[in-house]
Amino acid sequence: MKNTPVTLKAIAQELNISLSTVSRALRGMPEVRADTRAAVHRLAAELDYLPNQLATSLAHSRTKTIGVLMPSLSYHFYSALLNSIEEAAMQAGYSVLVCQANESHLREITNIQNLMRSQVEGFLIALARDTDSYEHIERLTRKNIPLVLFDRYAEGIAASKVVIDNHAAAFNATEHLIANGCQTIGFLAGPPHLLISNQRVAGYQAALARHGLHARPEHLLHCDFTPENAVAQTLKLMSQRPAPDGLLVVSDRIAFPAMYVLRQEGIRIPEDLAIASFNNEPYAALQSPGLTSVSQPIQEMGFETVRLLLKQLNAESEQLPLETKVLQTQLVVRESSLRNGSN
Amino acid sequence: MKNTPVTLKAIAQELNISLSTVSRALRGMPEVRADTRAAVHRLAAELDYLPNQLATSLAHSRTKTIGVLMPSLSYHFYSALLNSIEEAAMQAGYSVLVCQANESHLREITNIQNLMRSQVEGFLIALARDTDSYEHIERLTRKNIPLVLFDRYAEGIAASKVVIDNHAAAFNATEHLIANGCQTIGFLAGPPHLLISNQRVAGYQAALARHGLHARPEHLLHCDFTPENAVAQTLKLMSQRPAPDGLLVVSDRIAFPAMYVLRQEGIRIPEDLAIASFNNEPYAALQSPGLTSVSQPIQEMGFETVRLLLKQLNAESEQLPLETKVLQTQLVVRESSLRNGSN
DNA sequence: CTGTTAGCGCCTTCAG
DNA sequence: CTGAAGGCGCTAACAG
């Protein structure tokens, strides 16, 4: 026997009062007599009543929900970011609907549609690795749907965003390698169309130029973020002549497999090859040697992202000026890039 | 100007036909004339119509959604599991609503409530670390709400579950250490009330007993899964006399920091201390030395979990017999536990 | 083949 | 302070 769902109507009938009175009592509206309110609450508790959120949202035409689109939750960076986003959203009284694109452009598109169908009031998006056109995002902005991009964005999308200064961070990290005696610095980059990767490449190249070092194209290799590919590209890079004595990596996710295979190959870090990377995942500190890495303010990024979205959600006017929040990063220096002889 | 949401009614008015005809046309019901169907589809596409899922679900009293409750998505194991669950659910035409408890009992309770309010049709749950009473879960089973526990379960909950044989896996791993010459084997366990941890402890102790080795209580230490605590407990364990020459760890999440601090301390792996662990996360292979670890069939676990839930969702009778699916694990042997001299 | 009606569970006027 | 009525967007009989 299927127990009939406990609804406002059920409670009302049981108590021989009207449905609307029950609704008011349960929502703590002041104009309900104390004893009927008490009776309602008692019965509701007893029956374990939970409001049907679908119905509430439908009636309100308001879900108090925001959609979050992540490239992949298997990256520690994004799952950590999700935590801060969830917390910030909760504090503001919003729920979060999370989707992962699994780095796929197609999946990103269907995820956005699903979130739209679920009537999310706004979007928080970091682009998937494979996303190389942006009509699905622009469709959102055209409809004036509140949207904030974070971390992985793209140029030309008319949306607010929360990002770091990738160019500057890469510039600094490269200078750090140079200061530690590196003369021939390689770069393991992300996919060629990934903007934040390209910005980091540009910063790296600018630093080389600034210090009169030659940026050799054969020392710039692209990776797709899989460990296998990272290993392969690392080996390829090290087979170039002259071999690099320094290495900047676009992400710890690539740096870890790289360090692994370098150890296998008997290449000493940092003596033969100094390494610096991005994201400063917890595991970077647990490497031997510890991995020098650009730390991103994950907590702040999550909070800022939500803050910018809330601003749009609460805005009176439709056309809010776009904002770009650039967060500060910090190079966390560990042994992987420290050479005794230099600096 | 806020663009009025595009609804069935809007399309119907524009086309001067009835709302239900539009509905039928859009859902591909056969009894609609070809040309009106075409007109409807054209306009819907033009207006970028997306059905309001809240309304659809309300009308159907059916959300085709299952709630997934994870201890934390920052653990690679669980985010990988989520991927396979999402895939299996999608194949069956279900959406997934994910929550993370952040290892908190309280958060787990509120997450369940939120998912109930969202009218999920069933639950997939792995218990949070801090969960040590189960009324919130039993409330679900009492209401006959479809539920499958996976990985982290508890005894006495009347629910189907998908698990591994923790006792056997720990027994095997311990025997493997013994075969590699370990005489004094320590165990870094999880929190004292975590069933799967206790099962692993029992398996470890059984293996020791089987081989006539003494299970010293001072060689069994509990960790809370934070890296800091893992480091502290590792140091504490190694300060015991006699010092262990073998170590079993309840999870790679604890083994990684442990290996790190052991290296810091100049303790050689596996020469001084052979190590084996659980979960076989991708980083286990990237460690130096590679970490021997019990591999769980993540994909299969996700699929089985969904399959058992679907069975309940599609069941005619209310009271389906409970099922427990025990999946096979495999000890992936790497250098961390291999000693040349022994075996 | 199409329109009308009622209803999913809840909220919100508007009367009383 | 309480009840009745209408509506949120959609589906599902029931007529025609």
C-alpha cells in the first residue's frame, strides 16, 4: 500500500480547516491564530510533511536555484571551487544545481539546456576543455539570463567573469625559473584553443623575451590533461635539443605525471630540470620534491563568482554593466624549482 | 523589458490554436495533423521554447530524478563514482541531483531533506564520515522510498547495497605484506565508527592471526582523512617500538601524506617499511615508489548501484527483497610493497 | 484531428 | 483570523 503523499490538502482535511490556512500556518504568517497554528505544526511534524518544492517554485515562478557548470569534478581545483560556491550560494539562500561537462562541448550544451528546463535563475560556468565555439553561452546572454564565467572563460562573450591574471602569473613563474638559473625553459600547455592556457603561454614568452631568452617553438607542447598524454608530451619535450633545464606547466594535473616520468627517466628535479606549475593542489605539497605552483584563491573565486551573480539576480535594471574581477595569485615556491647554486 | 517566458500558451495564442494541441505536437503524439505540427515546431524552435520541467514533473507527479548523496566530491574515488552513476542514470532516462555531505552528519540530514523536497524518486547514498546514527536513513526505508547504499554503509539499515568485501581485501593485502617479509605490520585506519574501516581492520587482524603474528593495539591508529592528521598519525605510528616494517592504510588519501612524511623522515619504502593501501587512485601509480593499492571496480559499482535502484523504482510490489551486491577487488601491486629479498 | 476541462501542490489575492 | 477562487505551466481524459 502506497502511502499517499502528505500535502497541504491532506493536513487541511485532517484538521477540517482550509488549505490556505495550513499554508499560512506552516510558513509562519502572522495572521493565524496561535492554537490553529500549533495544531497545524503538530500534525505536520507528525506526518513528516515536507513542502513539494516543484509546486512552490511553480507557484512563485522562482526557484532560488543557480546552475553551476563545471568542466569536470574529478579535478580537485573544480571540486574545491564547487565547495566554496555552494557555501556562498547557501548563505544567500540559493540552492545549486551542479553539472559536469566532462570536458565535452556537446555535453556542456545539453547541460545548459537541462538547467534551463530546471528553471535555474542564473548560471555559473567554467568552459569545458573542448569548447571552442560559444553560441550556447551567447544564447544565454542574449536572453539576459544572469551569468558569470569563472576560471575558464573566452574572449568575446558578453558576460561578467571572475578570473586570475594568467599572463602575470606565468610571467612571474617564468622569471622565478630564470632567477633560479634556467636558461632553456619549456612549457607544457593545454589545448591550443584554451584561452587561459594561451594567456599563460604569452606570459611565459614575455618573460623569456624580457630576459633575452629565446622562446623555441619546439619547447612549447600542448597537452589534453590526460596523464598518458602528459607523460608522452614530457618525454617528447625532453628529447628536444637543447634539452630544457626549466619547465613551466599549465596545471598540476599535467605536472604530476610529468614529474613521475621524469623520475623514471632519471632526470633530477630541480638539478637537471626546475619545474613550476599552476593550481597548487594539495598533492603539490606532497610531491618529492615539493612542486612549486601558482596558488589560486579558490575560496575567494567561489565567493566572488556567486557575488557577481547575485548582483545580477537582484538587479532592477536588465542591463547591468559587465564586471571582470581579477583575483591575485601567489607563487608557492617549493623544492622543485629551487637551485642552491643560483639566485 | 523582460521577455515573457515562452510557454505552451504563448505558442498556442500566436498560432491561434489550443494549448493542448501545441503540447501534443511538441511531444510527437501521432494524432496531430502534419501541417499544424510543423507550424508548432517551427515557432517553438524560433522562440527557443524549452518545456518547464517543474510543471511537467508536477503534472506527472514524477520527476525521473534520483538523488545522490556523496561524502565529499573532493575525493577522487567519489567523483569518479559519480561519473559512472550519472552515466548509468542517463542511460535509463533519469537525471541525477548530487549533494555532498562534506563528511558531516548534519549536512547529510539536510541534504536528504532537500532532495526529498525536490521530489527525487530514489536515493543513492554513501554515508558521511561523521555519520554515526542512522535514523535519517531509516526514515527513508520506513517510507519505502527506493534507496541503495554504496561503498560506505552501516549494519542494521534495511536497504540494498553495493559494496566490496573489505575484510577479504584487507586480509589479502596483509598477506601480501607478510609474503614480502613484513613481521610487524601497522594499520592506519579511518574513524572508529566507520564500518568499512573496521571491516578492513578485522581482515588485517585475521591475516596477522592466521600467520601467527601479533596484532599490537599500538600499531593500529585512527585517522580522520585530513592530510595533517594522516601525517601526525604516521609519525606516531613510526615512533612505536618495535617500529613497524609494514603498513596497511585504509585509503590512498591517507597513504599519500603518509608516504610524504616517511620520505621526509628518511624511512625507505619498501626497504624499511612496505606499504599497501586502498582505492588505487590515479596518483597511486604516480608515486615514487608506486603505491600498492586495492583497486575497486568504480565503473561497475556505479552501474550496479543504479541498477539496484532502478529495480526498486520499477517494482510492482512495494516490498522488494533487499539485495547486497559484493563486488570483486584487486590488489594492484607496485614497488611500495615489493621487497627483493623476500617472497 | 482539436478544444475544453480538471488537476498536479502550492501561493496569493480578495472577500468575509 | 479564515475560506474560496484563480493561477503557475503542463498533462490527461473527455468530448466533439
